[in-house]
Amino acid sequence: MAESLAPDFVSLRLSFGLGAGPMSLEESLGWYITRFRSSPYAMFLLIVAIFVDDGILAGVDKRVLLAAKILFFLLDLVGFACALPKLHFICSNPADVGDVFLPPQDTMLHLGCELSFDHGRLVVKCCRDERLSRVVSLCQRWLDDGTAASVTKRLVFRLAGAIAYDPIHLHALCSLLGDCLRRIVGKAYAQFGWDAQLSLMHLPNELLLAWLELLRWCLQQAQLTGACSHAIPAPFLNHQHVHLALYTDASSVGGGYVLYRLAPPDSDICAPKQYLLTQAAFAWRGGQHAWHSNRKELTVLLKGIRCAVGLMRNIIAMSPDKSLSICLDICSDNKPSVSWAHKAHGAFPQGVGRSSNVEKRSIIRLIDAVAEEFRILRSLGPAVTYHVRHCAGLDNPVADGLSRYLERTCDPAGKISLASALCDFAAVDKGALENTAEAVREADRLATDEDYLRLLSELDPCEEEEREVPLDEVLFISAQAEGEADDEVTDGLYLFERSLCHPLAKAVLDDCSERYVAKTMLDYMNDADDRILAINAAGTSASAASLCGDLLVSNDINMVYRSVAVLRAVLGFWRSLAAKRKKAAGQYNLRKTPQRRQVVSPAAQEEEEEAGKEEIASLAGGGYEEKDVLTIVRLSQEGVDYAAKGHSFIYDPATGVWFFRSGTITGYSLLRPCVPRSAERFRFLLALDAHRRAAHGGPTPTLSALNMDLHVPAASSEAKRISARCLLCAKLRLRNGALIRQAPLGGSCWDIEKMLLTGTPYSVCAVDFLHVFPGQLVFAVRCLATTHTTWLPVRQAAECAQAAIEGVRWLSSRCGKVMIVYCDAGTAFIANTFQDEMAKMGVKVEFHSARAPWETSIERSHRVGLRTMRACYTPHQLARASDMDLCEIYDHVTLLMNTAPICLHNADIQSGSAEAITADSLAFGYTRRTGLLLSHLQGTDGPELPDLHVDRPRAVQNVRGCYLKHHWQMLRDRSAKQVGQQPAKHRSPLPPGSAVLIRYSPKNKCDLGVQVGHIVSAEKSKDEFCRRYRVKSTSGHESLENHCNLGGVLQEDVMRALS
């Protein structure tokens, strides 16, 4: 009887265990399979393998069936049963098999593939016809529909899974196509749901071409001309020697490797026969394109070696034949990678040492990872050998082709490759698509448009008499016709009414009814919610500064760029109508008067109105272009003399913008438009948009996003200012705040109170390697709950899995059971050897998700320890120290770190004595060379030293309780300092309607204690200072609060946080 919450499971036989998940069978039944491999019944077998829920027994002896029968009998005793229709048996020669309990069959299904023997060969059929037929129909339908195709995330991922599913790993191109399809849709439409309709019209042109080319390529691969099958000679089962060959290659767009099994040649003059075992192809992502070619080659080499090591480990583990030997030939056409791979013991290549250079450090880590894989091969025994060789590029055509798949072009001109289109692209902005219409038409002459926009800043509407107007004179025509009501014209000027002032509008309005065109344009703008007040002309002058200030009224920089784009669209509309008239220069007809309009028939008016609607419909837009951004930058640069600032500023006559030139790591120059310091409003909007794109990550991510496309001098101050003013970031700082010096390493994902009150020291710990000085490596361990630190000397000269395993074993023997190990994704921790050993010890390995591992708390503790060691010991002392002396030095440094005061506790309030709480006291209940923090433990004759062994549990509980009190109190103090800071007396009272943060008494320790509200009224004291306010929170509760419990915030910050 197996008890659980609901439901209950009952077994009439002895069960081997109940488990959920895909690994439950391997963890239960797989244990018996593993024990059976080492039994006498399996000595004549070659392969005994289990694949999640499928098992395979293979061998050259017909007694395999006898072994299977014995295995089923043993499994039946422990509760395992299998239906006979699920058991399949195939053999190369059925005539040699006598009467057995399981008759031989022609085929056997395994992992969706069909296995069979054909003339001494083992044939694997992929059985992909049904899946690929769905791929053909879906790709053909999307190609026929073009940009109007009905596409969803779910359908694209279903298509990618159907074409990329490859259980035998022999269709590298299909897997790569599936990855590219998921990459486009997953990144470009990250803000959309799984079943939301995706509009392909909003993709960039290059990405759209890549999408269509990938669909055509998928269609080609899915249209099979025959059955997809792969064969390998069957007699390989009785060979006692397995010879493997690995070929790797990397290009500028991707990498690939292929693994063969070499069969003995027919004669001495023939080359060995190659039988394909597995192949893989992958593309470089993001910053990987900027890697050095040697780093790319070494990365691909490491991936191929890991694949081969995994296969060889499985062969050795599944085969009980101890006489089996395996030889691996590793071939690469990159000489530096081959030279570095020969350093199998982790020694650094000649000319590459410990350096701060990113490329050098990356290569060193890759060399250590390759050495770790070779160390695993050597641990398999003397029967496993390997050789690293250099081969010419002509001898490596398959791997070279795998690495160059994405060099395929996707445009008719052959200039855009798939790799360049997929390299780096921005996600489609869902908010912009919902609030705006379609794309706007670009304008031709930038200078004419800007001159026209400047004239608008001082233009007022007026009524003009009926007369001919010269070409260079500007005419304003009201959108309101005679006799119409005033409710059709709102307060202020429409963007379209402003555009009627353009000289190009004169040529159109003289020959058509401006009433119908104006009304159609205004109706369309009202429907599209694109009523943008571009320029407010009251009290401004015709200058670029006033124009730029009027455009920057919005709090969203994207809407500012959008305003310029719509202005250009309207001007392009008037140009298109003026070009259709084909009038001679200087010849204009008179305007249509009411008397002339009566002559026009209603049918002609309706035809003109429909034509106007069609022209206007082409203006709908959902974004802006680069020229719109450069327009705002150019207007902000007016009046700034960049020529006197130096040679770093370059003027572009084509755009009229000053650019800032800077160098890159690859040796090229990078030109970015420069935003002057005087454009404060523009800089603020740029910082605000960068802070949103950085997902409120703080000043550093905001600074990176701010300087991505534009050069903003003093950008760090703007990033810090916007991060300090952000209401959402203020809440996050209060919620995630912890102790100033001793914060938990795991952040908010760890419950410090639960770990302190229920856990033991080092049950949850963070581990890492630390290079204290050249030639000396330390395995550093830090307890997440108590911040207690331990340094263990490492015998190995480089970071490896064996050193990490020894460190965790030593820690378990000294401090007790280790439950969770928290580490970075280093080569030593992601190695299979470390993962397997931790699983045997029952230790769960978790990796932190920080992009910069050197910024975590354990890395900061490394800096504290190194600084302490340099302050106490000179380099000569460290260099001359023996192993025993180094152990004492490490103990001394960690002693200074663990006895540093975290906070002070008043053990006796009357006497005023205080004792420091340290990491030592949190871990073990006492601080070395200090007391116990237990003033109540006294004898009858006076104070005496308590017995550490007797009172240690009570001491640990008391110390940790006091520490938690200080912990939560410090959080409350920081919250009060940031939110409820008392204002100075000279400050003016907050006006009614101001947004404030209201501090209240927290309901529990996890409650933030802050609400958002606004001022209803202010009550002044007799001394004319305002100390009390009547406030109303967002929940509707109204109360009278002291000014110390209120913190003023900007209204725009509140609306931005709520939105």
C-alpha cells in the first residue's frame, strides 16, 4: 500500500517504487537493469540499455533471448510486468533461432523509428512521412498567403517540432531549420500569446525575407523522394575493437561536427569505410558572431568531444565485455585548436596566460573544459584511447558544409544571408501595434519639410480673399466650411489643419473641393486615434528650439518619433496629389467658391471623396523610421558648435547630423548621433525609454540601453536619476532590500528565516574556485544562511570536476549533510562527472542565472578575502609558504572574515553592554575569542563560562533569533529612510492632488508597508508649518497622516508605474 494525499495506489505484489515524471522508470527499473548488467546472466551480451520508457537487449549470441527471459522473470518478482505485444525480437538470420518463447519479427519499433535487418545490415527507417506531410501543407499555405498568412506561435513551434524531431541525430539540417523558425517567432513576437494572430507585415524586411526562405527550405527538405533509411553493417556486434572518428569545423555563421565509425578496409590500399553515427549543426547567436575564429573552432571542438565522450561512456557502461577497446580520432582543420587540445592536462598554451582579456580568458576556460573531457576518457580505463590530429580543409567537407548552412541567401540580389538576418533583430512592439494604425509613407525632401514645420510655429489661421497666390506664399485654409456647426472642430489645431499651410497643399486645393478632402482626412484621423497636436503655436517663435520643444511634449519618446513620422506622411500625401495634377510652374486655378462648388455634380464629389480616402488609407502606420529619429536629433543640435569640440565629432551632410566616432574591439569605427547636454527634455525621454527597455533593472542596464544607438554625454547621471525617480524601482528596492553587508547569496529565492531556524550550517551553500595567486587554487564555500566562509586548498593546478568533488566530500565530512550546492555554469560544475557524483551523494546542484557571475555575492566575498590576505601577508611570504603554511594562512583569513561583526546586540540593557553577532556565532553559536551572547546562563555563585557542548544548541537558537530581529528591524529602518523621511521646515507644503507614498504599519514581516495615494487637503499648525495632511489611498480609504509618513512622488511616475 503506497499512501499519498489523493488518490491511493494499491499493489498486490511487491512494487519497485512509484514515481512521477519522465525519469521515474529509469530511477526505479533502471536500477535493476544496471544490476543485471553485472550479473553472470548478461556476460554474453553486448548492449543492455534503457531509454526513458524503452529498453533494448542486443548481442551476437542467440542466448540473448534466454537472458531476456531471465530478466523478465526477475523483474516480475519486483512488480514489473510487460504485455507481449510490446515485446519485439529481430535477428539477422531467423533460421538460426530455434523454438523460443518470443517468435522473431521482421521489424521492431523504437523511439518512433523502425529497426530491421537486411542482408547483414542493421537498417533504421525514420518514419517521417506523416510528420513531413503536415510540414509540406503548412509551409505551402503560408508561402501562398505571404504576409497575410494566419500565423500563431503555437503553429510555428508545432511546425518546428515536426521537422526538427530527430531521435537518431542524422538530420542536422532539419534540426537547424526548426531552431531558426523558433528563434524568429520566439524573439520577434515575445510579447504575444501562444494563440494570438501574428502579423508578418511588422517584421523588418530582412527578417521577412529570411522567414520566407526558411519556409521554402523546409518545403524542400520535407518533400521526400523516397523512404528515409540509414544502414550500418550488422557484424560490428562481434568486433572487440571500435574505431571512431570525429570531424569538427566552424565558420563565421555557425559550426558543425560529424561522428563516424570506421570499419576495417577491404585491402591495404583502400581507406577505411566510414559509417555515419551522428551529426549536428548550429548557428552563432548575438555576440558569438564577434568571437575570434580560433575561439569558435575550439567551441565546436568541445561540443563534438562531449558528444563522443557521452557515446563512449554509454558503450563502456552497457557492455560487460571487458576486452572491448575503443579508439577515437579527433580531427580539426584549425591548427591552434589542435595545439591547445594536445594540452590534455589543463596546461595553458604558449603565449596565453592568466589575463584580463576576455578572449584569452574564454580560451583558457575552453581548454580547461577540453582537458576535463579527456580526463573522463582516461578514467574509463586503458581500453579507451584518443588522438587529436590536424586535417586539411579538403579532407573535412561534411563538417565544413554543416557549419555553412546559414550562408544561404534569402533575397533575389544575393546580398542578404540567413545568418545576417538572424544575427540581431528587435522584437515587435505590441503596444505600438495596438495604439497606432499601419506604416506611414516616407517623405522625399527633408529640408522643405523642416522649413515648413518651422513656419508653423508662428502661423495663425486667417481668412484669405479669393485671389491667385504665388508659389512661395503660404496659405491657410480652414477645415470648417461655411454653415457647419462648431462641434466638428475641437479646441486647438488638428495636425491636418496645420498641413494645409504647406505650399504643396495649394496646388491640390485649387482644383478640388477642400471641404470633402479635409472632412475625409479628419474623419480618418478621428477613427485611427491619431489626433496629434504637433505644434502649439501660442507664444513661440520660428526657431528649431521652439519646434523641438513643442514636439517633445509627450512623455513617450516613441510617440515623439511617431509625430514626426505622421507629419511626413501628411506632407507626402499632399505631394502625391500635387504630382497627379501635373500643372505647370506658376499656373494655378482659383479656389473653389460656394458658387463654383454648386456646379460640381454629386457623383463627381463622391468620386473625389473616395479617391481621397484611398490616398489617406495608405498613410496608416505603426511606427517610425531612422530619419524621424535623426530629425529630432538634428533639431536638438541647433546652436551647438561641434566643430570646436575635436575630431571625434563628424558631420554628415546627407542627414545634417553630427555623429560621435568611437572605436570597437574589432578595430572598426562606430558612428552614433550625438545628443547635446542642452537638450535636457530629450535626454530625459531617452533615459526613460531606456529604463523601460531595461525592465527596471537599475542604473547599469539603463545605461547600456541608453548608449546603444545614440551617444549621450553624461549618460550615467541620467540613468541614475531616472532609476532614483522610478516608483516601481523604489518599491522593488524596498521589497528586495536586505542587510547592507551580509545579504543572502541567493537573493529573494531563498527564505533566510526558514534556513536559519530549520537548517544546519552549509546545508545550502555556494561554491566557487578562487585563484588566490598564480599557481594556487582554492575551493571557496559560503553558507547561504549564515554567510560563513571556508577556503579549501586544491591539489589540482586548474579548475576541474575532480577538485570540486573532493571539496564537496570534505565539506560533507566536516559540516554534515549538504543538501543544495549553488554555483555558476563553470566547466568544472557542468561536467558529467561532477553531476553524476553529486547525484550519488544526494546533493542537488543549482546554477545562478546572473549574466555576470563575477557580480554575485560569493564573488564579492572573494574580493574581501583577497584584500584581507594582502593586508596580512606579503607576496614573498605567500610564495615561500609550504602547503601546511598555506592551510594556516587560509584558516586565518577566513577567521577574520567570519568574526567580523554583522550587527550589535544589547545583551544587558541596564549595563549597556553590547555583543557582536558574527558569521561564526550564526553557524556554531559562538564567536572564536568572544563570548556566547547568553547573559542568562549564570551559576549560583556568580558569572561563569557556560559549557559549549551542553549549551551549544540553545546558543545557536538564541543567536539566530537575535540576528533575525536585527535583520527585520534594519529592513524597516531602510524603508522608513527611503519613504518616510521627514522634510525640512523651509519646504513648501504639498499641494492638493499630489501623488504620495503613504507609510503604514506592516501586517506581517513580508508586508511592504507602503500604499499609493494623493493629497486631499493640508492642515497648517499655529507656526504656519504644515505637519498633517488628509490623504486618500488608491483603495478609497481617507485618513489624516503626519508628514513623516508621507513621501512625495511625481504624478507622471505614478501613471507610468500603474500603466
